[in-house]
Amino acid sequence: MFKFLRNKIQSLTETQLNILTAILVLINIGIVIFWINFWVNLPKPTPPPTEQQPTPVTEPFEPGEIGEPVEEEEPLVELPLVISNTSGTVKEIQTDRLIILGDGSNFSDQKERELALIFTDSTVAFEPGQKIRYLGFEGLKHLKVGDLITISSSENIRGKTEFIVNYVNKL
């Protein structure tokens, strides 16, 4: 069969060979366009659902009420309305948060309190000197009980003992 086909092709004139070549090229281009269109129009896989991060109980810029003076009390220290950072010592490391003994700088009464620092996928933890950084929950693996840290949050942490943390710096 191939001998017969080869003999037929060899007997074609140059014009007929050019036409046959053009038809074969067009067929190949059509096949390539079909496959490109097929792959482009495939449904995209949806990413797996991410874990829901705990939401703060209060609005981000509303201060908490812990350590605030009662109406007739005089505050020990006048604090700004919005506080976004504090420091403390690591007491406990959990899967999604860090429990520290805060220095009290985010409370009007200036008393040390346990603070729950909630980590998210975007939390950044730094080694001393900020030369090495860890993103997300990886930062929890590189902290240990007794570490002195400073933290920063995008929400108002004044009077709050639980909040989402954006940056953690080991000292």
C-alpha cells in the first residue's frame, strides 16, 4: 500500500505537490489550533479551601476594655487611643497562636497580662537582627518558651488580650 502511495506521489506534478503540501500544512495547523483551544478551555481546578482564621471579637481599631480605668478612676498612664505593638516573654506555643506574658504597655493600668497572639498565613517572624524571617505558622516552630519578643499588629491592641499578630521579632 505504501509503495502504491509513494508511486502516486512521485507521479504528481510540481504544482500538484505544492497544493498537497499546502493542504497537509493547513490540516496540521488546524490540529494544533484545536488542541490549543481544547487545553485553554479546560476548567481550572479550584484551590482547596483554606482554614478560616479566627476573627477578632471587636472591630480592628476599637480598643478593648481590659485594664482601662473605671469612670471615676484616674488612669495611671495616659495612653494613645490606638496601640499596635507591645513586647513580652513567650510562655506557651500552640499550633496557631503564641501565649506571652505581656509587659503591660498596651493597658492603662500597665499590669503584666497573658496575651494570646494569633498567627495567620501572613504573620512574619524574625530572628534577632531581622536577618532571617519565617512566614506564617513556620515562625511558631522557631520560637521557644522564655524568648523575649516584640510584636506588631494591624489592629488596635489597646486593652486586648487576644489579637492577630502581623510581625514577631525575637530579641
